[in-house]
Amino acid sequence: MDCAKVGALIRELRRERGLTQRALAEELGISAKAVSKWECGRGAPDASLWDSLSEKLGAEVTRLLQGELRSSPRDSGRLDRMRFFVCPICGSMSASTGSPAVSCCSRRLSALPVRESGAPELGIEELDGELYITIDHDMRKDHYIMFAAVLTDDGAVIHRLYPEQDAALRIAQPRRGAWLYLCCTRHGLFRYRLSPAARKSSPPPQRYSRQHTE
């Protein structure tokens, strides 16, 4: 461990958070002299303090130990490159069109791969200028669709779904089609291509299967 680099990073992150050495010390239950010692490179935090220090400074423990933060590649902003992440511990989800290093519950997360088979069928019906989408999928506590993401030219909207509720959502009717992503707690991520040309305004609603996804 390079104590000088670690100390410099602690000082930088502390200042970004608007904390004085004394304020950070009080948060950690130690003396301000201890924080000053770290920042001058004359020592390092005790092993029992790293998790709390990580939380207070908003940086991963591994980055603090290395004394440097790596910048993620610039987000390209292209929706066709959207990637989704779900924490296996707390269930939190996030999405990005770039290539970020995403962590949650002290774990590095990998982007969910899009499954190529087994996608549930969809029912799609036009109602008052919106699309009402029903998903042929169980919504049990141990097996359900946890979120649906709709990507259009105008942006992305994520709908959180919950067990023991209807597997359905309403979305604004896209002008030039859209991508729909569904995340199953057991089987992962599925993708569908919704094409305006393929929809009909009269019932019965359409049935979409995996052959419509690309």
C-alpha cells in the first residue's frame, strides 16, 4: 500500500464531500489527528475503518486501498448500447449507455446478458394513444418480472414491477418503434423490438414472441 497515494485520495474525496478533518473523524469515531496523519502519508486507516471510510467518502474500498480512482469511458449516449445491472444481494438495478464500473453491496456487477430464447409472450393493445402491454409470466415472490425498460428515440423509461401484481404496463405510443427489455428474476433479460408498422388498432391484442425481438 502506498500511504502517500492513499492519503492524497482521502484528502481529495473528503474535500469533495465538504468535510473537515474533524468532521470526518467524528463520523468515524476517531481523532482528527488520525485523519491528518493519513492525509500526510504517515500511516493508514485501521482495517476495521475501511468499510465506514468507503461509505463516508463514496468510493470503493479497493480504490481507496490503491489510492486512485479510474474514470469510466465517456458515456456514448446511444440507447442501442443500453446495459442493465442488478445487484444479487439487495435487488437494486441501474442502467447505462456507457461502460461504467458498477458496484453495489461491495460487489462489482456485470451487465445482464440478453437471453436468446425463452422470452415470455406479450399482448399489446392500443388504448387512448398508449400501448397497454401484458406479459405472459408468473408474478410469484420467487419468480417474477422485476422491471421493464422501454427505449425510444426520445429516451428511456424504466418501470419497476412487483410480485403478486399484474404483469402489465402502459407506455406512450412510440413514433418510430421501440425496444422493450424485460428482466425475469430467474431467467434474466429479454429484448423485444416493437414496430409501429406491425401493430393493429383493433382487438384482439397482438401476441409477441421471441421471433419479433430482432
